[in-house]
Amino acid sequence: MLFGGGEIDAELSFTGLDAATFGNQVDVQVQRTQFTGQEGFAGQPPVILSTRVALDGSGGGTITVPNGDPMDAYRVIITPAVESAPVVDAAWQTRVEAEATTLAGGASVTSLATNAQATSGFKDVRGFSNAGASATWTVDVPRDGTYLLGIQYGTNDRPDGTNMKSGRHALFVDGAFEDLVQYTSTLSVTYKGRVEVPVTLTAGTHALSLRASQDGTTALPGSNIALDRFDLTEATTAEKSTYPANLARLSGDATVSWGAGSFGGHVTLGADGQAAFYLGAAEDGYYDLTVEYETTEAVDLGVELNDRELSGIGADASGRWQTTATVHVARGIQELTVAGEGVKVRGVTLVRNVEADARVVTIQAEDPSVTRSAGTTVETPGATYGSNVQGQYVGWLTAGRTLTIPRPADTEAGQYNFLVHFGNASRNTTHPYNTDGISRRATITEVGGDHSATGYFRYNYSYFNFWWQNVPLDLTTDDGALVVGNPTGDAPNIDAFQLAPLVGALVTERLDPDTVKPVATLVTPTTNGPFRTLDLRVEATDDRGLQRVVANIYKDGTLVKSTQTAAEGKRAATHAATVTLPDGAYTIRYNASDLAGNVAKTGTFDVTIDTTPPTATIKDGASFTVKTGETYDLISFKLHDAGKIDKVVLNGKTKDLTDNVWSDVNFLTPPTFGAVKGENTLVVFDVAGNSRTYTFTLN
Ligand SMILES: [Ca+2]
Ligand SMILES: [Ca+2]
Ligand SMILES: [Ca+2]
Ligand SMILES: [Ca+2]
């Protein structure tokens, strides 16, 4: 239900809600939007009231809507009760009529007929051509933070008969100058616009004051503004709005579920199903657009923002997901459509991302890098207009004349928004009650590109009053210059351009928790040793993403060495390490953890380290060894290694031995086992690969 505001609280009664659809209780939420002047913008109406109502026997109930301003409007939404009732999300706000503030220095109240163009309270405050004029009021704010001072106003003077002045005021806080307020032109003093100024305030009481002059003696250019109403709204956190799918505009095969649970309340889309969301953005710039959805298999969602495809939104498996695309939008309402067969869509969130605005490239029309056709002019508005021009602007961009903008760095082919800061005061006649404005046109082409875009630039009351207008632009070359002009008529005056990639970043994340442990496998070693050094290799896998793979080494239950490898979220990872340890028996304990902190079942494996070479001693007894002087007729060795003897190599010839702690090489005399007359070299190896070398001479 939609209804307009009034002066007193409104009782809203309803009846006949079918129990088969609604059950025996309903959630009722009341959203309120406020009048922002004819030129202002209001985003998603905040929820000011959320209540659960038990239905009476006829499927009815009653709520009371708080209602104090005839210029507000309300939307009441009644749904089956959901798991968690809609939350009241209206920011703290205080409103003051300008005519209720303390006026000084020639500022005075003007009363308007109730059938005059909309002015809040049918009164505004004028007289700001006087340098001393001021409107001062007190606010009591609940918290330290940033507040947006919304000023509803009208501009007043059209000195040349064509161009409405813009204008400036000085904002003072607690008697100290805070900021200049830059207004843009409106149609007339009773046709209101709105400007919002951020103000940082501490909790408590403050005096806000709008003044015609900053220095108290000289009126600011265009200060003759009519002030209508002041709204101070808390804005410490980034602008954010949330759009549940079950309140979206649905078409095709789409089924609404109210349901229970954290994902209760969603829309299931069929093959041709689509959910359309209408998103409010208060500023030109980047926003994080998050889509929450559930899939039963890998799927790419079909998502379009203002009829432009946003590719890459989707999941590679079943589960609950959110994809956040950082997108550039122009101030106003955006249409977002979401499709995907079998996908459950929970909703969409839009959050301002000011940091991402670093991606926006601004080019002044008067910049020397811009090539201008002969006949175009670079001009400065007269100071008295209080224009919001950035430096200078370009005029006389008549039929066939162009501005050619060199392609900014790092703007390769892709989807862009191209914004034009334009001024246009073309009118058909100056009719008393019709605007009779004429929109101007400009075509944007890309040198070497294969298509163009046309922007339409409305009448905005002055050739010196600049507003941003977006022209969606797909660029097909990486460096083609941009050419702006109207082939057949007048383009608007142009102050500046902005070029912004449509999509700045795109991230898909899981929403459902990861409860599946990784699996870790010991690939090396495959035997218990003994080893001279320990070569470890552990392989791990996880269904979503690994944090790290770990192998720890214990001796007698005590940790002696910890080794690990960070896995950086990969689904498969290997940890390899070479560890040096003193001789002894050890246990490897190995596992892996995933990004959610799940830990694999820990495996164990026992190993022995042996770094001590074997020994060989010459056997006594004539049957084994016969020594003549320093040389031998016959020689035998007793071999020993705690980690077992593996083999001997005599003069390069290997003799394998049974792996034992004690072993023998007996009766060496040429040519037994490769023994030779003269010097012989015997190398004794243990199982771990340690060796010791002996030399002896045979006769
Ligand atoms: Ca007013
Ligand atoms: Ca400029
Ligand atoms: Ca896992
Ligand atoms: Ca050894």
C-alpha cells in the first residue's frame, strides 16, 4: 500500500488476508520517503516501523503509522511472518523548517499559498542578498560522527533573463566557519532543490548557522537563496541499502518462499525467471553490489545492471554464495535484473565504496590535452553567478564541432561510464508554468571503435550550472581517443568529463560454513629408515581452500621440530621439508587445516635417524688376519653399526651384506672380492647411507 503523509498519526486497518497464504500472523513494515524538493533525490525508503501482527478471525489487523509531515509518503508491506522480522533501519534524523530557525540580518519568512509549488510548511526564508543574513538553529545529536546536512532551497536570480544563478552560503558550526555550501540552480525560488553537506559533530548540542557571507561583510556570489528546510541525518557509516528478493519485481518462472532459517525468504528462479531490483544510489561513484544466492550445481547467473551485462557472477559448485561486484553507478535509481535457472536468490545489498573512486579519471574540458574544434570557446562564468564550474568550461560546441579527449592511461577496452559535467539553459519559451526546457544531445565516439553512444542533457536552468550526466559507454579499443560533439545541433556547455570502468572488482565467497575437514597424506618417507636426514612430503586437499599443511616431529612425545607450508587458500597443496636431526627414534605427526579452521585427521609415522658412520675393526687370529710388517697376507674385518651395516665397496666393487648391526668381511687376499696386491680401499656403508673408508696393503 502507498499513501501520502498528513499531520497526525494514521491508523491503518486491513482485513481478508487468506490464512492459506499468510498463516495466522504477518510481518508489517512501514517505509517512509521524504520530499526532497523537485530536484532532490531520495534513495530506498528506510523502514521506520516493523511489527508482527496476529491476524484476527477475518484475517485482519491494525497498525498505527507515525505521521507528522504532509510531504512524506509511506509504503506499507504485509508479508507472511518470516524467521526474523524486518529491521527498522532508518538513520537518526532531525528536521527543522528554515522558518522555525533564528533569523537575523535581513532574513525573513515568506508564506506561500498552499497551491504554490511545493515548499515545506508552505513557508521559506529569503533575504540572503543581505551580507548579514543568517538562519541559525540548534541540533542535539546522539553520537560523535558524520552527519549530512540536507538543505532544501530555491535559487532566485536570473540577471540576464536566461541563466539562473547558482550560489553559495557559509556554514558555521558553533560560531566557527565550517564550509562553503555550493548550490546549483533551480527553476525558480519556489521550485526546490536539495544539497547535502557532510558535517562532523560530537555528541550533544550544536548551533548550525547558514549565512550569506563568510566574512560578515561581503555577500557570497549568488547568496540570494530561499531556504526551506534542513534535515540533519546521521551518516557515519557508508551509505547502504538492502533489497530482499521476495520484495523484488518478479517475472517469468519465479517462486517466492517466505520460509524459516537464515536463508528463509528467497525467490527460486526457473528457466525464464527474473528478479528485478531497483537500487537507489545517492552519489555518482563506486558501490559494492552484493548478490546473495544458493545453487544446486555450478551456475553462471545472468545479471544486468541498467541493461548492461555483469559477467562472472556465479558459483562453481552447489552451496550458498555471495558475489560482490564493485560497480560504478550514476546517482539515481539503478535497475538490476538477476536470472539463473534453479538459483535461489535471497537479495541484493548496495554499499558505497568511496575508496574505489580512485579508479575514476576526471578530465577538464578546458585542459590543453583536449583538442577543440575551431569556434569552440573556453570561458569562465561571471563571478556573480556563483557557478559550480571546475575552473573553466567549453562553450559553443555547435553542430559538427567536437572535443577530442586523449584516452587516459589504463583505460583499455571494456565497459565504462562516461560522465559529462554539463550546463544547458535552452528553452522553447519562458512560459509562466511550463518549463519548456530543451534537452541537448552529444554523441561520444571512439577513434577506431565500432560504435558510439549518445547522451541527452536536460535543461538545467543555466549555461553556468553544471550537473553530471552519465552516458554508458562500451569501449572497443585500448587507446582510441574519445570524440564528443553533436553532428546536427548544439551540444551543451561542458565543464569536465569522467571516465570510470563499470566493474572495478568481482569476488565470490561462500556463505554456508565449511564443515568438511581437509585430508592430509604422507607421501615421503615411505619407510621407517634409518635416514641420515629426513625428507618430508605431505600432500593435502580440501573441498574449499587450505590454510596450511603441517608436519611436526616428536621424540618421546616431545615436539622437537615443527615444519609447515602456507597453502594460500588452494584446494590442493604440498608441504616439503628436509630436516636434520640427532640420531634417534622419532614420530612424524602430519595434518592440514582449511581456511575455516577445520583440521585434517592427524597421521603419524615413525622414523629413525642415523648420522653415525659404521666402523670396521681388523679381526685377530691367524685364520683371519696375517700381518707382515705394515702389510697383510690376509685380512678380515668385523663391521658394526647401530643402524645396521648395508654393504661394503672394495676397490669400487660392491659386496652386499645382510642388514645387521654386526657383520663381517673375511679372508681378504687377492683376488677375493676384488682385493688386489698393494693398496686396497674398503668403504663400509650403513643402511642410512653413512660411510667410512679404510685403506690397507696386501702382499
Ligand atoms: Ca519551509
Ligand atoms: Ca572545467
Ligand atoms: Ca574444508
Ligand atoms: Ca650408522
